[in-house]
Amino acid sequence: MPNSEIKYLADKVHVHRWPQNTPIWNNLIQKQLGDSINKNPEKKQITVRDKTIQIENFEFNSLDKIGISIPLFKDECTMIFEAQFGELFAHVHITIKSRNYMDIFNQLISWRRRVFPKGS
């Protein structure tokens, strides 16, 4: 299944600089992320491709430490990962609360196993 995509709308996304010893984000980047992702209450379009994840207009690559879970006592799925966008480094949290969160969870687990068979 190369080049397959998983597309869904996320209820909440938060992107922050990580690790702390990486280049500081300038004010423009912080404003763009704040306006379109972090502080925007609307659902965000997520597109997962082989080795990239696109959130709205930001494409994240060099994916690492990808965690996908269903928190106890919650009807939602979360994905957390480290990545790069451009020359900057980030830690990304994505929350999906839609009715089909289990389907999205299963697709994401299959994607991670296929693309990162030895872990990420």
C-alpha cells in the first residue's frame, strides 16, 4: 500500500517546539501556528502519508517517537509525535473525538506498523 493516505479531521491539535535545545521559532512561525492550529477552535485537516503528516498547511517530516493511543475512559484517539517542519523541530499532539475514532485509530496503527516496522 505505498503512497496511501489517511485523511481525517482532528478536534484538537497542539504543536510546540521540541526538544528545547533546537532553534527558537520566530514570531511569524509562532503566529502562523497559533492562528491556524494551536488557537484555532475549528477542526483541522490531517493527512497522513507514508513518512509525512500534513496538518492544515504545515507538512511534518522526519517523524519520530510516534505514539497512538485511546486514553482510558475517553471516546477519543490521540497521536503524539516528534517531527520537523522546514528547519524547525516540533512535538505534535492530535486528538480525534469523532464517532469513528476507533477506525482512525486502527488505520493509524496499521500505517505506523507498515511505515515504521522497527518502531519510530
